[in-house]
Amino acid sequence: MTGAVAERAAFCRRRAEELWHSGRHQEALGFARLAFDLQPRDEETVRFCAWLFSNGQDHAAAGAAYERLLALSPEWIEGHRHASGSFAMIGELERAIFHARQASDRDPLSGEFARHAGGLLEQAGRPAEAASYLARAAALSPGDGALLRRLSAALWAAGARDKAVALAWQAWRCDPGDRESAHHAAELLLRCGRCEEAALLLGETIRAHPADDAALRKLSAAEMLRADPAAALAAIDKALLLSPQTAEYHIHRAGLLRRLGDCAAAAEAYGRAAALDPSNGSLRRAQLAAYCDAGRLDEALSLGGELIRAAPDNREYAEGLRHALDRRLGAAEADRGALYAGLLRLPRRPRPPRTAGTALATQLRVLHALLIRETRTRFSEARIGYGWALLEPVLHILMLSLVFAVMMHGRPPIGRHFFIFYYTGIIPYHLFVHTSSGMSHAIASNGPLLQVPPVSTFDVVLARGLLELATDLVVAVILLAGFTALGLHAIPRDLGGVAAALLSVWLSACGFGFLNAVATAFWKGWDKIWAQITRILYFCSGIFYVPAAMPDRVRDILAWNPILQAVDWFRAGFFQGYDPHWLDRGYLVIAGLWVLLIGLALERRLRRRLYEPL
Amino acid sequence: MIALAGVSKSYRTRTGRKAVLDNVSIDFASGHNFGILGANGAGKSTLLRLLAGSELPDRGVIRRDVRVSFPLGFGGIFHGALSGREHIGFLARLYGAPIRATCEYVADFSELGEYFEMPVNTYSAGMRARLGFAACLAIDFDVFLVDEVIEIGDRRFRRKCAQAFRERMRRADIILATHNHETVRQYCDRGAILANGTLTPYDDIDTALRHYQSLSEGGGR
């Protein structure tokens, strides 16, 4: 039985051998499989089959055959190497590594075994183990630069950076003309930041291979790290001469130019890179920024628009475009952003402490400013302006003189001339009316001014009163000068009395003015009523007659009228011997002061509600 | 420092009195820039007028030991018949500033040219704003009150405004009423939120802004 099997197996082997040698490999493999199945424990048959499977590219079968052989003769170290090779070919990396380690561990003096095991472990991503086998191989052939480089790479990957760099140097020293070793060493040195050594090494490499553009690119990086951007630029320029189509070189060059501050050239370089590699987003973003920095805002905007159209959701592009727009609109973002941050504060200017004196000074300043302003705005609507202030009393005096000159047959009640007589009535009356009415409008007409903090309602009301006083005094003086020019004797006999009379009537007018200001603020129609009252007072104040002409009972009532008192006081200063018994100067002053006091108190009390700016 | 003690202020409206401040006590410490946050109609402008002294509170006391500006961005103090120069002269007299130097500064800053000598009612709105802004900057205030707008005019002029403000802020503080977060963040380091008659202070502007945001979102406005 066994004999027949052995015969058939031997036949199959022979047939397989013949077919193999005559080039019919597939048929040969078929017979070899038959033989293998017939005699799986026959060493000679299995060895033959393994050889044929291996050469016939049936690595799975070859691996199985080698393992069978190793089971039959465990001392056959080389069998592990063969099995490992076969398993590696079919991607069974773990089994391949197992056999490779068996081979190398059992024959540590074989450089090939160690190298093979190292290679498989590298492939499997186990650099630390790979490094130990590669180190074994390297110890056996110390002058092999390529092997040292592989060992260096494995060590680097395993994290032993210093050792890796030392070995990279050693690898390069074995054969300084080897570009691959040189690049490897330079790469590691650059990554370690050892740019001086990298530059040295790359310099030598470039001397040996002047057309090595990749070395020039690395040299440029080394020079940049050495903070020598000019040399870096020279190196990358040379690299670009050799290989002008490499987008990465252009990007690197653009980065260098930006660092050197040459934004225009950087934008140019980014442009060239973008033409070679249009799909690189971060490159386009950098190009946009460089255009901005170079001040080429048109191009920046058109590029930004193009990018945004292509990728509307890209935040970086949007940010870049916004920056370009801001630049175009002239808003220096940095300038605005830094407005508050890091502001250097200076000490505050000292203010003098507030005292009664400074308060008074402030009050006077405010009144002064308001008076000047009021002077200019008082009659701003009418073209006639201050002419009206003069015209009004003149018209009154002329009218009265005309009417009563006819009625009274040419003689005024006192004095010698109608003009003077009516003047003495009109001036105190107008002073009273102008002041009290003018002050009632002060708040309404100065509304916006009350927004200026130092200006209070008291200030604007009082300023208006002072303005009326000043205006009417000037008018009074001008009229007197006019009368004198006409040849009338018009100089008052008692200047002090005249002034006191006007001042007293002004005081009570001020009091009524404050009352009116308050009343008008609460009751808009009040100023109309006040206008009617002043018209009535025109007839009750002895302007165009003397109270002496009145019946006693009527005169006793009218004597309470402060204007009448003021008119008679005023006349007493003009006309010799005119000093009527009902004239009570004290009454006028006291009554004026009382009214003023009440007016001021009301204003003070209700100040918060006098003006609501809405 | 501007100190409010028990300050109340309300307005008559059609639906009754509306309280802008209800018994508010707060200190605006010197050396800090405050951002006052509040919805439209919360009374930010009224608060600024109270701080300025343009308006008086219904109750309570406002103490100032500093010189406070009139609310910036307010052009209503101008009388149409007066020229720019007359207005600036008035303000200079009012605050005791040198008249000629102040006028020169304003004429230069506002870029009004010969309009500076013309009546204000010949001005455009922009020119009025420039005049008001320059007037405010020309006077040596310790605290600037700003109502919404801190920069006016075209881009270039806005930058000039910001620059001038930066210069002023080395000595002076600002109190800024706005709901523009960006401006507040740029200028202010402290904040206060005005809502429903109360004024809540915050020592840190970011917290104030966050709080205000959640408040206005929560309030559905």
C-alpha cells in the first residue's frame, strides 16, 4: 500500500520536474500539489514541493510546505527565513515576523536575517523592535550607510531622537556622496532645530550635487531657522531655477518674502503658487492676506470674492474678505481695537474746591455767556432787530403827543413838552412790561439751552430779565440824547432818583417775571392773560395823565399799582417840584422785593417740573 | 465720581407715569469707563441727562466732584441764527475756557471751513453733528457722556473722532449709553444695566454684556 503511494508520488514529482523544466509551470504546480498531498511526511517530497511552490509563486502553499519541513527538521534555521519570506509575500505579516525572528535569533550572526526581521517589523509599524534587529545587522556591517539610515529612521520613529540623529550623521559619514543619507540627516537635524549642522551638511551635499533642488529647499529652511532670511531666499531662488513648477517652493518663498516685509513680491509668489496648485485653500487664504498687506486691495477683493463664491461657508475666506473690505474702507481695525486696551492714563487735573466764591463766579460766567447769546438771538427773527426796541417807545410817544396835543391845546399836565412827559410814563411802563413778559417766555424759547448742564431755568429767566433791563436803559438814554438833539431840555434833575425808580420797577417786574415763568410752564395760556393785564395797566399807570387828575377814591386804589408809583417816582426825578403825596417809594421797593421773593421761591420749589425735554 | 443717592425720575406718558429710575443709588467711580446697557425706551438718554445735570431728578441727590460734559451726540443746543463761532464762544464762556483757543480748535477739528462763521441753520445735519462733537472735545471735561454715537461722519472723520477720544480718555472717563456691544467692549471696562427703573452695576463689562444679552433674549425683544 505504502509502496504504491510512494511510487505514484515519485511519478508526480518526476512529471512536475519535467513539466517545470519544459516551461509548463501551471501543470508542474498541479503535479507538485498531488505529490505533496500523497506524501506530506516525506522530507524529500516536501522539500521539492516547497522549492517548486516558491518558484511558481504559490506562496501560500510554499509557506505551508516550509512549516511542514520545519516540523520535520526543527534545526533548519534557514527554513524559517524561507517561510517568513513566503508569508510576507501573502501579507501574513505576523507569521512572517515570527519566522523572521526565529531565524535571526537562532543565527544572530547573519546580517541578512537581522535585516529581514528589521524590515518586516518596520513594515508592521513596530519601530522599537525593528531598531533592535537593524542594530544587530548594522553591528555586523558597520560601513553600510543605507542600513544605518534605516536604523536611524526606526529609532527616530521609536522616539530615540538623539540616537537617531547621531546615526543619521554616521550614515552620511559612511558615504558623503549619498543624497538619500544626506537628505535624511538634514531632515532630522532640521526637525531637531539643529539648523547650523543641517546647513553645513546641506552645503556639502549641494557642492556634490549642484542640481539637487530638494537639498536647496532644505537649505533655505535651515537658513530661515538660522534667522538669515536673505540666504534662505537665495537658496529657494536657486531651487526654483532648477524646478520652477513646484508649488511648495513658491509658497515657501512667499512666506520668506512676507517675513522680509516685501508684501508685493510675496503676493506675486503666492500668485505663482496658486497658478500651479489652485485647489490649495490655505494657500489662497495666504495669498489674500499678502495682497492686503501689499495694499493691492483690488486684487485682494476680487480674489476674496472668487474664493467666497467657490466656498460660501468657508469662515477663513470670509474673514480674509472682511479684512480686505475693512482695509478698503480705511478702517484700521487694530487702531480701533486698541483704543481702550493699554491706554496710558494721566493724572486728572485738579479742580479747585467749590466754595461760595467759585459758585458765584460760575453763576456770573453763566449769566454773562447767556446775556451775550441772548443779545444776539433776541430779535433774530425780525430784520429790524434792535431797531424795534427803539421804535416802540418812539411810536408810543409820538402817538400820545399827537393825540393829546390836540386835545389839551398844547400843554402837558406837567413840564413843558409832551415828548418828555410821555417819555417819563412810557419808559418805566415798558421796562416793567418787557421784563415781566420777556421772562415768562424765557424757558420756552431757551428749551434746548437748558440741556447744557451749567444752565438752569433760573439762569435763563434772570438773563432774559437782565437783557430787558439793559435794552430799555440803553433805549432810555438814546431817547434822552435824541430829545437833547432836538433842543429840548431833557436831562433829569435827580439822576439818582431816576435810576432808583427804574431799578425798583425792574425789581418788581423781575418778581412778576419769575411768577410768569412758573405760571406759563404749568399753564400755556397764561402769557396771553398777562398780555391783557399789561394792556389794562397801560391805562392804570398814569402814563398819559397825572393821578392828580383822578378822583381821590380812584387814585387811592390806583396808588397800589407799582407801575404808577414807579412812573411818579421817575417823574419826580425829572420835574422840579413834582412830589405827589401818594408817592410811596418804600412801598414800591418792599412790594417789589416781596414779589421777587415769592417768584424766586416758586421757581426754586418747582424747578424740577418747569422743563421736561420731551 | 458721580454719586446717585436715592434718585427717582419718572415721566408722564399717555398710560400714566413711567419710572425711568426708581430709588437708584449707584457710584460712577473715577478712573473707570462705564457702558450703560438698556433697551430702547429704557431711559438711557434720561439717565445721561440726569448725570450731566441737564435734568433734575424727581427725588434724590446727584453729587459730582468732577466736571461732566453735556451728552455728546446732542445737537439741540444750537440756535439757528447764531454762527458756529458764536456757539463755541458761548460754551467757552459758560465753562470758563479760553474763547479764542477753543474756537480755533473747534474750527480746525470740525472742518467746517467758512461755514464756521455762518448761522447754524445753513448747516447740514452732519455739519451740526461735527460742530457739537468738536465743541464737546474742546472743553476740558473729566467725564464725557456719550449717547449712542461716539464716532460721526465718514470713515476718515470717524477715525479722527476715535483718535481724539483716545487722547481725551487718558485724562477723562466716559459713560456710554448704547446697545452696540462692539462699541461698549472697545471703550468700557465696567457696565450697568438699566431696566424697569433699576440700574444694576457690574464691575466687569463682559459679565454685564452677557447678562444683558440673556436678559434681552429672555425678554423676547
